[in-house]
Amino acid sequence: MKKLIKKSFPETYLLIRSLYRYFLAQYYKLRREESYPIILAKLYKRNTGKDLNWNHIETYSEKMQWSKLYEQDDIKTILSDKYLVRDWVKNTIGEQYLIPLLGVWDTFEEIEFEKLPQQFVLKANHGSGTNIIVKNKSDLNLKRSKKLFNIWLNTNFAFTSGFELQYKDIKPKIIVEKYIVDQHNELKDYKFICFNGKVYYCWVHLDKEKEYKRNIYDTEWNLQEFRIDDFPRSNKKIEPPKNFDRMVEVAETLCKGFSHVRVDLYNCDGKIYFGEMTFTSGSGYRNIYPEIYDKHLGELW
């Protein structure tokens, strides 16, 4: 039912989902900090069907729960902020890897739409799934967009999915980035799974307009048998970008100093762009198939 509503009524689904996350955050924000481990164990069980034993943390998804509560520091907050991370990326690998910024505002009412191009991407800087891709400014529903951003800006995303505390102290803003696509009018998203300064795997999102698929490769571009979530693999033979080795180098530069992080990069006709740094991918609730790979990833962490 959820997938049907999402596919048939995407705007309604997004609004309902945003309101649900807002009220969820309001609820969990009131919980006492000492109760976080108990609540998180219940959320983990509800989402994965598995028990979480804090005295025996072994798998990738289990370690991500531990990391949420006990591996927090200020740099993670800065790097999870889609606005502040830009300065860090500029100083670490260079400004040429940043998607051009068209503006930043504190409220939706401040946005000067008349000065923006026909195509752009609106983003809230402090959470996940808070983007509006504008392919034609004339088609943008300002009333609906304002309603969504008012909800997003008042949602503390640290509390929407089980205490992802790196989002807790981010000051909400709206940023607008340039709309970029490749010669095929698409933009492939490469997500690098990194441990202790080294890239181990890269997952690629495919066929987004039809049936959402995901392939996972190692750094030699060998297709892996394991899956994260229930997304099917694509049967198409997918070639790596010609500069894939450079993408790995960029990701490894960005992930230095972190026990685990997912580094997202785009490749637009050979031009590499930074996407984001994600420390709690899927909040650690994504099932991994076969399950032995959940343990394998945990061993790498």
C-alpha cells in the first residue's frame, strides 16, 4: 500500500511522510537521554526484526546503533550539515568538487525565486529526504513547497529515526544548488562505504524513473552478491565511470579519520561532484542479504 501511494500520489505521500516525521521527532525529543539505549533497541527490533544486545555488538547494523549514541562529536555535526560541509570539502579536496551554490536562506519566504534559473534543486541542510528538484520553475507549486519546507525546518531530524544525534545541533537553512545532469539527462549517484580511511564498496542507484534498483561493487568494479534493503539488482551490464579510480581517491581523502562513513559522489560526464557525508546510513535499519554480509561489514568496522 505504501509503495502504491508513493508511486500514484508522490506529492501527497511526501507531505504525509513529512508530517509523520515531524510528530515523531517531537515525541522522541522529549525522551530522557538515559532511556535512549532502551528505546533504540526497541526501534531496531521493530525495523529489522532482530534483537539488539548492547553487550554483544557484532554486525554492521548493530555497530551503527552503538555509533549513534556513543561516537558523536562536533565534526560529524558539521559534516552532516549540507551547507557547512561545503567549506570543509573546499579545504579538503577543492572547490571544483562542489555543486555550484545559488543561494542560502533561513526561511522559504526569503527565497528570491525571480533571480533563480529555470532549473535548480531546493534542499534543507539539516536532514534527509528534504529536497525538491525543480526542472521547470514555472511548474513549481510555491504553496505546496512552502508548506513542506515549513515542516522540514521545524523538524529536528536527530529524532525522526532513532537518535541520529549528529543532526541534533544543525541550524536549519534552505540551500539552492545548480541542477546538474549528464548527456543522458540523468545523474548517477555513487555511494562509497568506507571504514578507517579506506573505500571497500560502492553502491549505485539505477533505473530511478522505472523500478528502483541498486548494484553494489568493490573497488575493482566486481559486482557483489549482497544487497542492502530489498532493492533488486539490475541485470544490465553497468560500466564504471572512466575516472572511477579518481572517485575512489576522492572518497578516501574525505573519509580519513572516521571509523565509518558513507561518502556520496556524483559523476556528470566525467566531472566528479560531492554529494554528502552520511554516518548513519538508513539509520542502521536496512536489512542486508545474505545476512552473513551484515557480519562481514561489521568486521570491517
